[in-house]
Amino acid sequence: MRVILTLLIATLISSCSLINQKALSLQVGMGKAEVSKIMGAPNRRSFNGTTEAWQYADFVSKDQCSYITAWFKGESLAALTSREETRMKDCSKGILDIDWSQIPMGVN
């Protein structure tokens, strides 16, 4: 779990999007209300039993988008994942459907 967060933080530090900066304040174990206060409302929420994924999207630069998924187990933040993608217009169109077979270790 710490490896995932360490890799995510290293990725976030190297880019300058607002959601990346906000995500640096997140910690495993935070409640949904705390995450929402820091990150704001997610662009998309997905559910699978007691597991929930909140997806965020933002521009890193003119044509580069950053995507962060906050993974919750019950009411607590269990993991974060991120990716970047080239997009010319709307970052929210790059939000992918959650692949529940790819849940980070410790979340399910």
C-alpha cells in the first residue's frame, strides 16, 4: 500500500495540476468527508459492494490531463491511483469506466 502511495506522490510532484496538488494532502484512512473537503466533488463515482471509486480529472498543461482515482473500502480511503493522457479539449471525457479486476491491493 505504501509503495502505491509513494509512487503516486512522486508522480504528482512532477506535474502541476490542481488535483495533483490537492491529492498530496490525502492519507490512507481518511474518511469520505475529509477527501471531499480536500478534492471537491468527484467527476464520477463507481460502486462495487462496499468498495467505491471516486474519479477526478484536471488539465496538467494545455493538452495533458491528469486522472486520479480515490479508492474507498467502506467509508475510508484505501488507495490512490493516477494516470496522465494527452487530450485536446475536455479532460472529463478521458475518465474510463472502472475495471474492478484492477483494484489496488488492500482495497477489496
